[in-house]
Amino acid sequence: MSTLVLLLVTGLGLGALYFLVASGLSLIYGLMGVLNFAHGSFLTVGAFIGWEVSRRLSDGSWWALVAAMLVGALVGALAAAATEFFLIRRLYNRHIEQVLVTVGLALATVALFEGIWGTDPTYVTSPAWLAQTTEILGARIPNNRFLLIALAVLVLVTIVGFLRFTRYGLIIRAGVENRTMVTALGIDVRRAFTVVFAIGGAAAGLGGVLASIYYGYVSAHIGSSLLIFAFIVTVIGGLGSLGGAAIASVLVAVLQQFANFYLGGTGDLAVVLALAAVLLVRPRGLLGAKGSTA
Amino acid sequence: MTDPIRTESPRTESIRTEPARTEPILRVRNLYGRIAGQQVVEDVSFDVPGTGVTALLGRNGVGKTSTIRSILGLIERTGEVTFAGSRVDRLPTHRIVQRGVGYVPEDREVFAKLTVTENLRLAERDAHPNRALVEALFPDLVQRRAQLAGTLSGGQQQMVSLARALLNTNRLLLVDEPTKGLSPKIVGEVTEALLAAAATVPILLVEQNLQVIRRLADRVVVLSGGRVVFTGDAADLLDDPELIQRYLGVHSGADPADTTTDAAVPA
């Protein structure tokens, strides 16, 4: 029983990280049809700079952690908005070029991060409570899992609220359905593109800081390794569906944890098989739209 | 109820007695349009006067919808498009629309996953959108304001699409096949709404239903093979069964076999 609980909560914590990356990927693809392979770099740069700031403030205190998360989100948002503005904007509806640019940016930025911060993991110091455990139904759960889950839920609620109750949110939801018709109503949908990139980048940057708490370190590859699973989550959830991304994040991460424990470390394989099964049975994903606006 | 087709045609009269003194609201010159490299609009030139309804006609597939979409920059185009005295052919779509163009697309294109209210809010460009007018024209939409547009009937979706264009104070409406696939009753309602709109704003209308054209159009522009082959008063075309047969490929409406294209318009 305690193992079950531990696997479940750890899966939820990992799912929270997947969601923070996948939410941006899904929104960006849904609105613009852009497969953003550089999304992992927003996460990594958010993590590195977030911790740089935190370290200079006060190592291991709560408010330094809060600063790291805010700075990480801000840096992620800026990096994403700049990517959209300077690179992607010129390439709308040119999908091959978009893939080339974002893959190139991902490779180049990983090399850049290695150049700046080195190839070895940089260990981070978070508040002591996060490294302790809490016992639930006999399972000793690392406290950082609760932080991850709570913040991912907060991000989900915030993005859903933004999409539902703001004018930009309305434009984004309409644009995911039919971008052309949004422009034909006199709306400059490109501004919404930048906003969506910034939101996705902020979630990824925050995810970077949280991922380094989860793993205990930051490295230049932390984003790209999470990105692979975030893409799988996005496809399983349905490209363009935020709710689908949330559900699929949890399913994928929990499945991964259970397969790793009970089936001899086959978590990654199980996830890929789940992806194949979803693509065979329901190619547009769990909550994906019927038509694509891409 | 009177027969709307013949007895009430003062609009045609008025256009004859008052020839277009004003500048055309829209001038199209040598417009070419391409979709995926294929030429769909070829050297099209015509004017839309500042009042009344100009119908853009022609057989299926001659490029009527593509002409409208080229004017709006929704497809790749070259040529001159002058709207309200200034060139707009190099502007992106949203800029053209912001200058006062309302667009009612073919197949309505409502946002299926947004509610009726959200569809309308999205379309509001003016600081004081004309909600009262829209609510008076389409009381059905008021009752269904919280319903997702995708769950509406075709006729109700067309009302949402029309309402989106009528909410703002426009200087031109581009209306593409507003009665396509609708029941005769709804065709009548849509026609009346357009007639009411035409009193305040010029309309460029693409339409297949001859009865609707007769009811609404003051002038006609006929396309064939992507080019303009006839321009003139609506009556000149519509009173000539031979021209109708030649340009539109349908009979004038006397033949009961024509009910598909010439469906009745209840008034």
C-alpha cells in the first residue's frame, strides 16, 4: 500500500513537471500549428537563471526559492516571446522551416548553456522542508512532490482562468479553432501568438526551477529530456487541448512510475507503447479537436 | 403578405432615378488571386457603389468566394483594391477589416467551441457595438446566448455570423452565400436582415438563390471563368431569362424544376 501511494504521488509530481512543459507546447501548437522543439530551452534557461538569482540572494531560504520561481517564469516568458518575435513570426505556415529553426535553437542553446554553466550538473539548495518527507498511509513522500503538484494545479487554474475570462483568452480560444476567421474579424492574431508563447515560456521557466528541485540539480539537458515526454503528453492529450495535456501528464507520469517499479525499469518503454496505442485507437488524442487549424 | 419578388422593388427604381453620384466604396482593378499557386481569380475589375446591394454572380466555381477572399487578403492576391478612397491591397486582413468591413463568410465559420455571446464579443470592434440592433434582428440568439455555437442549427449559426458583421458600424459588408443550405423560412429571415442592413451600409453579396438576388440586389457583377463578363443594374440581368440562362446556368424561376437554386422566399 505504501509503495502504491509513493508511486502515485511521485507520479503526480512528475506529471506536474510534464504539464508545465506540455501546457505551453499544446497551446502553441493549437493556436499557431508550431511544433516548438525549443521549448525545453525555455525551461533550462529559466532554471539556470532562477537559481543564479536565488543563490545570490540567500541559499536555501523560502523567499530565495520564491524569487527563483518568479525569475525563472519571467526569464522563460521573455525567452519564449523573443523566440516568437524574432524567429517564428517570419515563418508562420512554413512548418518545415519552423521545425528546423526550433530544433536548431534547441541544439544551439544547449551548447550555450554548457558553455556558460559547464557540462556537470549544478546542484541546487532548496529549503530544508522540501528535502524532508511526510508520511501518508505508511508511505514516506518527499515534500517537494506536494509543492510541484500544488503549483502545477495553480498554473492550470490560472491559464484556464486567463483563457476563459480575458479578451486575449477569448482570442486564443477562437484562434485555436479558426485563426483565419479571427483575423477576418479585424483582430491582429499575431499579438495573441506572442502572448501564448510568453505564457508557455513562463510555465516552462517555472517548471525548470521545480524540475531542479525534483532532480536536485540543474543541467543543460534538463529541458530537452523533459521535452520528449512533454511532447508525448501533448500528443496523447490531444494537440491544442490544455485539459487533455493535464490529464495525459498525470496518466503518462503515473504509468511511467509504476512500470519502472513493477516491470523492471520499463517506464519509458511503457510511455512510448501508450503513445502508440493512443495513436492507433484515437489519433487526435484524448481531448483533441477533430479538425486541425494548422 | 404580398409577393416580395415583384411588387416591392422600389430599390431598383431608386438606383435608376439616382445614378451613383458618390464615389464607389470599393474599387477593384485587375485583381488576381491564387490558392496554392493556382489562379482562381483572373483580372477581375468592378466597383461597389456607396449604397445598396451589389450582387457578385456566376456559376459554381467561377471564383466568387475567391474574389471576396482576395479583396480581404485571405488568399494571395495582386492588383488594386481601393476601399473608401485608399488602397488596401497591401494591408493584412485585420487592418482592412478595421477600416470598416464586415465579413460574413461562406459556411458561416462560427467558433463552434465558443458560446453565442463569446462569438459576438469577439467580433466587437467598436467602443459601442450595436448590440440592441442585433438583439432586435435575431431574438433567437438572445435566448441561446450561453449555448455553444457548434450546437446551433445552420440557420442560427448564420444569424451569429451575420450578427458579428452587424455589431459594428461598417462601411461595407462582404456577404458570401448567406442562404446556402438553409430552410426557406430561415432564407426569408436572413434576406430581411440583409435588406434592413442594406438601408445603412453597402453590401457586396455572393448569392445563388435567384429569389434572394431579386429581393436584394440593385446592381450585379457577373463572373465567368474568373473574369467579369457583365456589370449593370440588377433588373437588366434578372428580367432577361436568356442572360440568366447564359451567365448563371439556371432558368429565371418560372420553371418549377429549379427549386434548388430558385427556392421560394417567404416574406
